[in-house]
Amino acid sequence: MSTDDLKRRAAYEAVTHVRSGMVLGLGHGSTAAHAVERVAQLLAEGKLAGITAVPCSEVVDEHARRLGINLSSLNEHPRVDLTIDGADEVDPQLRLIKGGGGALLREKMVAEASLREIIIVDSSKLSPTLGAHWPVPVEVVRFGWHTHVAYLERLGAHTVCRREVGGAPHCTDQGNYLLDAAFGPIHDPEKLAGALAARTGVVAHGLFLGLATDLIVASTTGLRHITAARERTSHTRGGRMGDG
């Protein structure tokens, strides 16, 4: 079974939790794209109805629109019933690194607005400690962005500016730059998240802490559904490549 097959299995399992009439957050990335396509299929077959979707990126917006999914925004629907999204790295506490696909700001905003956040991954995304396999994406404003490289390196990261194939800095949907900060194993993600959020000019970072309510993992031996011990009770939970 290929990695893409595993991603599809996880995505399809997550979509079984979608109900007609929901406001549904559509995550960004190759795994979440399978969920978008499955939702569109079920809508076309009449097995789901009345779905209003909030896309996490312009790419997802275009994909969902082509598939005929009814789209809206966080302004119109500030509470999202369920979001299905991927991740780049997941630890045993369901803490995540996301942003390898470059949509971390919108993904985090939608996640914070969601009553339930199902993260879908193949087993290669599991890690005993965040940062062991993936850098932390940090979205920064373009003005003075070099200063943030020095700041991140003082925090212990090897940092590079994400670039396009031609060498120009990659721009997010918001027109910001992305710095990929490789810290190695992060033993206190909450402390690091606080240091990143406190930095003026940092728009968002890829540490998603306390946001995932469910994790669906696909492996060659089957599917696992892991639920966070603490349930989401509010859509205003705070906090400031690949599938995340």
C-alpha cells in the first residue's frame, strides 16, 4: 500500500464524522485534499447535504470550488463545527508541527474557531518529540525579516528562508515570508511557542498546541483513532512541508 493510499484511508475515515448541515473547515495539504474530494463525492451522491465549508488556503478554495462545494469564510461563520486537516509531525500529546504546505496562519485561525479538529496522517508523521524530523515554519512580515533569522538562531534553530524554485522567497497567501527553523527535538514546545508569539513581526508559527481533538493514523496494519483527553469546549481557544 502506497503512502498516498494510506493518506486516502485516513481522510476517508475522518469524513465519516462529517454530518449534513455542518460548517466544515477544509485543511491544506495532500492528505487533507483527499478529504475535500471525499466530501464532494458524498455531496454529489446525496449522502451529505447542506455543507458550508471554510477553506484554509487559496489553493483549497480553488480545489473545493471546482468540486462544487459551497464555500464561506470565518467572517460569516466564526464557529466551525469540524475541521479536517493534516500535519507534518505529531507527538503523543497530539501536539503538532504544521505549515510545511505554507498555510499555517489560516490553518491555525480555522483550528482555533473549530469545536472539533481531526488531524489525519500516515504513520510516518508520528514522532516521540516535536522537531525531531521537521523544522518549525515561522511566518514573518517582509519588513526586516532578516532580524528574525538572528532571533530564531538565538533560540537555538538553524534557520533558512523558504524559497521558490527560481530562488525568490516564497510568499504566503498573506504576502509574508516563511522561515523554516530547525530546532531539533523540542523538549518544551509551550515555552518555544511563547517565545515565538512574543516576537513583533512574527505573524504565526507552526506549533499547534492544544488544538487537535482527534488523530486518525493510517498504517499498513490498519487505522487508529486517538482522542485527546481534553475536549474542546470553546471556539476561542488561543495561541499564536508537506501536509501541515
